[in-house]
Amino acid sequence: MHIEPFYNLLVVQFMALKIGSIAPNFDLKSTGEKSSVSSTDLKGKEFILYFYPKDFTPGCTAEACEFRDQFEAFRELDIPIFGISKDTILTHERFKKEHKLPFELLSDPNGEVCKAYDALIPLIRMPKRVTYFIDKDYKIAAVFSDMFESKRHIEAMLGSLVE
């Protein structure tokens, strides 16, 4: 069959950044008190970046609400969480308010940061669901990528912090 080579191409294209690699720099508009968040603001700190396709969709809402529900565990470890999609800040603000999200959402309208983090599906330019834990040295310390298991992203991140 001719499906296997095409499948292998998709697997390669949808892979996330590797553990141990330096996290790409970013500067994005943000919800909340600060109008933007940049990687330079976060140097020397541990943090979570989770990329997701779109505000108000069922899987993305479930994932955001799971991060909300587990937020205290991350706060106790002094690990901020940032959600990133291509949605506008206005849409992010509505999404954050409606679901009472205690963390900031970042807007990447052109998908440049999504692409830098290997979190953009190439042909349709939609963000894929991938979560990164960035350590104090600004390296990828843990990664979880799965488009359909939105709640497992949080479990994977909490599990990597316990190890």
C-alpha cells in the first residue's frame, strides 16, 4: 500500500520539540495585567506553555478547565501556565472570563510562535495540542503532544514535576 510513506511523513511533521533543546524565544500579546509576555520575562523561571487549536471548542475548553482545576498544584511549585493559540486577545479575554481561568492566554495570530515550537499543523496552519515544561535554563524539560487526549496534558506535566 502507498499509505505507509504518507503516514510516516505526517508523524515526522507532527512531532514536538525534543527534551533538552533550547526553547524558542517569543513575545506575544497577553490577557491580564501585562499586555504582553516574552521569553526574556521568564528567563531563570520554570513555566508551562500549552498550545491548543481554538478557544470555545470542546477539547480546548476541557483542557483549559483541567489546567484551571489543577492550577493550585502548579502555583504551589511556583510554575506559571500560559495557553497559546491563534485566537485574538478579545476572544481570549472572553474565554478566560467565561471559564474563570486563573492563568494568562497568549495570542499568536500569525502562528509564528506555534511554528517555532513545532505546534502548528503545516498544511492547515492550525495549532496542534502540545504542552511544554520549560526549565530554569530555558530548555524543554518535558513535552506531551496529543490532539485528542486534552486532559492527559495536565497529568503528564504534573507527573514530570514529581519525577
